[in-house]
Amino acid sequence: MTQPTIQPIATTNAPGAIGPYSQAVRMGNLLFASGQLGIDPATGEMPATVEEQTHQSLKNAKAILEAAGTDLSHVVKTTVFLNDMNDFAKVNEIYASYFAQPFPARSAVQVAKLPKDGLVEIEVIAMIP
């Protein structure tokens, strides 16, 4: 059996990897994106509020998807990591504005701490048409 080819995906329109990982990898028609914090790729800064970080996290994921030739409408699974589950309603409202039915499958978990003291991190898995 032939091993599938794994292709790294990178864009300057999302924060660069700060460790030994790729922004995303493509395997066949699937894209696996690393979790995106709410860091503005132009400034390297992270906004103060969970709302602003959620918007930026999803914008970063969108930029990676576009670099791979796909978009948010092809996302099949997301994982939302929250610093505080009490922020879930705020994040959920913003999240819902980026996706349409049928919504991707999703997990949402509270974690003890996120890199750079982020309040939210979102990762996506998508199909590439």
C-alpha cells in the first residue's frame, strides 16, 4: 500500500508556527489545521477580549483554509479550547456567524492554560474540493 503524501500548508495571513509544527497539513482531500490563537498576524499582538480573540482566531483559520484552496464552508470538525467555560456563550455567538448549516461537528473544552495566555484557540479539519 502506498503511503499518503502529507503536504504542509503555510500563509503569512495567519500567525506563523512558533514551534515544531505546521500551520496546517494536507493529506489527500483533507486539511488538518493547527489550533489558532487570536493573534493578529500583521502585528503579532493578541487583543484583550475573548470576543476579539475569537474573531481573530477564526480569521486566522480562514486564511489557512484559503491558502489550501478551501474555505469555512468545507470545515467538517472544529475544536474550541477555552480558558474559561463561562465565555462559551460569547464565543458561540461569534462562532455561529462564521459558519452556516450544516454546521461542522464541534468539541468545546476548558483548558488550564493556553499559549501566550490566550482566552480561546480554535482548530479546524476541512475538506478540500
